[in-house]
Amino acid sequence: MGTERYALLLRAVNLGGHGKVSMVELRAALTDAGYGGVATYIQSGNVALDADAGEEELTAAVEAVIAERFGLAVPVVARRHAELAAIVAANPFPHRVDEPSRLGVGFARSALPSAFTAVTGSVDEVAVLGREVFIYCPNGFGRAKLPAFDRQAGVPVTVRNWNTVLKLLSMTQP
């Protein structure tokens, strides 16, 4: 397998004082582990890097680096640049891209049940496409009434707003 550019999404880091991971230290740890072109975006666990591994091998290796360096068990989800481009193109809410802080994508390691829906009585919109759940929250994510995606799916799901998705697409450009 040749080198590919990946986006790595770390779940639940630097949230409310929990799961503290310094992005400077994370970049150093991943560079020390042999990955190239390591870059991070904001403090919420977004990484772009070059790797000669498949997705499963890469996520397991990065989770091991984080456990060793930071003492944390952090689920990691990976997407190649082409996958991110396909996700952006498949957005079922294209009329919402002008509200990027209210539009988001939940990334999972495996296909999600199509039965995800917003909570009854909620104004939030949810659409599942493969391993992604697209979310539009007109009142913002802080006031959203969303299902517990992780529990329903049985796999880690980590959500990023549309601005971050587009930034990761740019950062993974070969």
C-alpha cells in the first residue's frame, strides 16, 4: 500500500476539561511514531497526516500512541481525502451550507443504522449515509436534541461542524 493522506478525528478530547490532549504534543507524538506531514486543526482532535497503513491499522496504531503518550483511551476515526470529498458531495442538506456552525457530520468506523432520527418533537434534522450521519441543528449544537449515536450504533461516532469538515478536506489535499 502506498502513502495516503488521512484525516483523523479523535473522539471527546479537550471537552470541558476532560480528555486533555495538547495538539503540539500530539503532533510531536505522531511525528515520532513515523507519520509524515502531521498537522492539527483547532483543539478538538483533528489531525491530517500521511500514512502507509490501511484505516484499521492506522486507527489502532494512533490509539496506541495516544494511550502511551497521554494515558487516555481515545477512539480515533480515519477518512482518506477522497472519502472526505465524497462526504462533502453527498451532503443531503446542501441548502444548509450557509449555516456551517449548525450543520455537522458524525463520523463512525462502520456503517450506521439508517434508523437514526432526531428526537421526537425536535426541530433538528438527521440523515444517515453509510458511515456518516449528517446533522442540521437550527438552534445550534448546544441546544440540539440528538439521539446518542454511539449507543445506538455500537461504535464510536464523533461529530464535526461543516467548517471543520471543509478544513479537513483542504488539509488532506494530496
